[in-house]
Amino acid sequence: MSRVVASSRPSVSRLFSLLLANLVWLAPLFLFTATAASAQTTYTVTTANDDPTTASAGNCPGASCSLRDAILASNTGAGNTINFSITAPIQLGSYLPSITENTIVTGPATISGMNAYGVFAVGSGTPITGNVTISSVTVENGNRSADTGDPALGFGGGLFVYPGATVILSGDTFTNNISGTDGGGAILNFGTLNVGNCTFQGNAGGTASPGTGDGGAIENYPGATGLTVADSTFIGNTAELGAAIFSEASFTVTNSTFYENANGDAGTITIGTTGTATVTNSTFIGNTAVYGPNEGVDFLDDASATIPGLNVTNSVMDAATTLDACVTTQTTSDCPTNGTAGNVMEAGSACPPWDSTAGQRKPSCPFPAAAPRGAPASRRITPATPPARTSEASPPISAAAPPMSTPARSRPTF
């Protein structure tokens, strides 16, 4: 008698039933994935017009999508992109709304605050999941000194970074921006800021140029969670302290150039009482300071004596002496010295070493192995009666000299 052997394979109808059941369970996942993908939208700015009275997220996408509209639209979801189909500069009629979702803003584009309004703000005090990236954008003539409706009034004429926000800048230019009553002519950072391949020119910390506040280009506020600057150029920025960067938090600078920045007190890079700075492979040419006069033209370390505030390596300064380049309040000086840690003092740079037209160091001016210590360079201001010095590494702060203590500062409300 033959035996009937039951097959271990499911029937075609059984397979179809299993597939149908799985599709029922997986359908919500497919729907969620499709919805998430569709939420990531590119909003193209199609008009240079900026009318705050007619701004609406509903204008984008479309032929009348302004930058203001695109920001409002992008804020309705995460992971969106804003780009530009126009070449005309955008002239603002009011400060822009803050970017409150992780967004990519990519140029080329030019945005002007018309010397009346702040330009970008990122965040609202509530943390943003992800980054906001701004690339290939020129931000010019931002001014946060007068528009009383602006929540960031007085801080960061070109960009204000709220706590909890992370901003990446790539290939951007910040020109002729003014902070207002406090500081950060181009940028004030309360969050995390990464700057790469950017140019800062003619920005002023304070209510006017030349700047009377702090941080002509960038101010890094106490409690900021990060600042890195790489491959960037700072030209002709002004402030009382920190014509290029004023920081009361930790930050790093690499492969960057600081050229003809002017300080009403001292320190093209200034470290406040709670700050630390690491500077590597950077060049300082033609910067000036009133303190001394022209002492500490490149660095002022006003950090607490318990904090090792300044670490400079493999960098070039055109100052004649350490004191010309750097003033510190540390008990043991942390100022750079010629021939130490790869640093070079160029003592006047008769070449001169910087080609302002090409925006680079002249190849005919190689770094000297050791710069002579002699008379101040011709660019420096020679006082009629030089102030007394007890130590080049750690000079006294005389009553006649401008004060170097970190000023009291206001704080915006979030």
C-alpha cells in the first residue's frame, strides 16, 4: 500500500494569504515613510521683493516666493531646503523671522539689512533637532541697533544664534554689519557655530563703525556650546575689544587670516573672563590697538587666572615683540613668543607680506626663521611717553591706559 506523504510546502493560496496579511501590517510603515519623505521640501526664492505685510508660507512654492516666505514655509517642517533662482540682492523691509527647524539655505544670494534691520536668526531658545546650514550667501549691512521689535535687538547684526541651535556656515561673506548696543557685529553665538571658508569684512561691534562694543565680527557668549573657525579671513573689522572675535566660552581657530582689524582697546582675538582659545596655523598682519598704544594688537587674554586661556601654535604675527602682539592677565604668560611652538614674530614686515588685492600672503615674503627684536614697525603709533613696563610677558595695567576688564553686558530674553 502506498503512503500519502503530506507536503511541507504551503499552497499558493496560503502564500497569497500570508502576503496579504503582511501588507496589511506594513501599510502604515510605507505610508509613514512616504509622508516623511514628502515633508522634505525645497523652497526656491523667486523674488527679491521683501514685504513683511504680505509675507506668508502659502506664497511658496510659486512666482512670488520671497526669502521671508520661504523661511515661514520651511519652519512648518524639518529637513527642508531654501535656494534661490534670483541674482538681484534681497533688500529687507524688516528683520527676518527666525529659522526654527533644521534647514539648508544655499546660495548664491546677497541679503542686505539696509543698515536698519538684522538679517538672520536661528532658533528661539527651544533646541532644534539637527543643524541649520547656510552656504554661499553674502550677508551685508545688517544692523540690530534700532529695530525695537527685533527680539535679538543689540546682538549680531548679520546672524543671531539662539541657545540650543547648531549653525554651519560654509563659503559665506559677512560685510558691514553692526550689532547694536552689545556685540557681535556680524554674528552673536549663544549656541554652536561652525565657520568654514568664510570672509568677515568691515563689521563693527556696537552701535556704529568703528565699533565701540565687543566682537567686531563674532561674539561667542558665555554659555555658548561651541565655536570653530577654519579657513576664514577677517579684514578691517572694528570693536572696543576683539575686533575679529570676542569670546567668553571655548573656541578654536585654524588656518585663518586676520588683517588690519582695529581695536578701540586691544586684542583682535579677545578672551573674556570665562573663555579659552586655541589658535593654529593662522596669520595676523596689520592689526592695531589703542591700548599701550598698539600693545596686544593680536591677542588679549583677560580670562580668569585659574583658566589657561590662550594656546597659539604655528602662527605668524607681524609684531616686533610678544607684548606688541599679546597682552595677558595670566600670572604665567600664555602669550605666543617668537620661535616657540612654531610661532613667528615678523618685526615690522618691511616686505610687506600681505597682498590685499589677491587676498593672500605674498610668495616673495617667506616666513623668517627668527624675527629680530628691535624698534616698532613704521605702522605702529609711537607714544610721546611710553608707559612703564615691569615685564614684557605680563605687563601692568596702568591708570593711564584704557581698562581691559570685561565689561558688564546685557542679555536678550528668549
